[in-house]
Amino acid sequence: MNSALLIVMLLAQSDGTWHDRFIEGNCEACPECCVSEDDCEMAVPVRAFEPSPCTGVLWPASHTAKALEIIKVDFPKCEVRLDSTMHELKICDETIIMVRQECDKTIDRFAALTKEAAHIERPWWDNNTLWGGAGFVVGAVVTVFIINATGDSF
């Protein structure tokens, strides 16, 4: 994986964008992306103002040091953060599943209680029609008694 990173870093353009023209075998669009017979197979030291023995990318040693620092320090940190985040997400997923199961149990219990309450028979005195009729009769009787007691007639 480290060598893949170095290759990707070598293919990065100077403005920071990825070399989007790199397609294997597309030498017409990107001649500098193609491997030629003049390319070295091993690292070759190059001195200033001397011709290079092969074609390729000139990569400063300071850039290599930075790349190696990233590989040695930043990648392990990223992997630890990734592992920690994945662990936290797993805990969240398990919590969501438990809460959903509890909600389903509560809904099922509520449905059962509602169905059970619909089948409960009430006693004869717990009847709205009975007490509404009784209130009407009592109101009519009281009105008749009041009219008779005052002696007024219509």
C-alpha cells in the first residue's frame, strides 16, 4: 500500500489535482504517462546540470521525507481514528436496534391492551344512555313540580 501511495503522489500534478489523463496505453493524450524503454528500472542519482540517464520524474529528497513521514505517522493515526469511529458506529447501530425492539414491544402491548379493553363489558349502571335518559326524566319531573308549586300555569 505504501508503494501505491508513492506512485499516486508521483502522478499528482503540481497544482494538487490528480493526473486525470493517466490511462494505461493512452500515449497520444499523455506521453509523459507512458512507460518507455528510456525509463530506469532502479533509482539513479542525478546531479545538477548533468544529463539524466533515463526519463521519468525528478523527485526531491525532501518530498520523499515528507511522504515517508505521512506514511509512518499520519496513516496509523487515521487507521486508529477509523477503527474508533467504526466501533462507535457499531455501538450506535446496536443501540438503535435495541430501541426499535423496545418500541415494537410497547406498540404490541398497547395493541393487545386496546383490543382487550374493547371486549370488557361494563356493568348496567355504567351506561351513558341510561344516565342521559334518567337526567331528562328527573329534569322534567323537577320542572313539573316547580310549576305546580308556584301555581303558575301557561
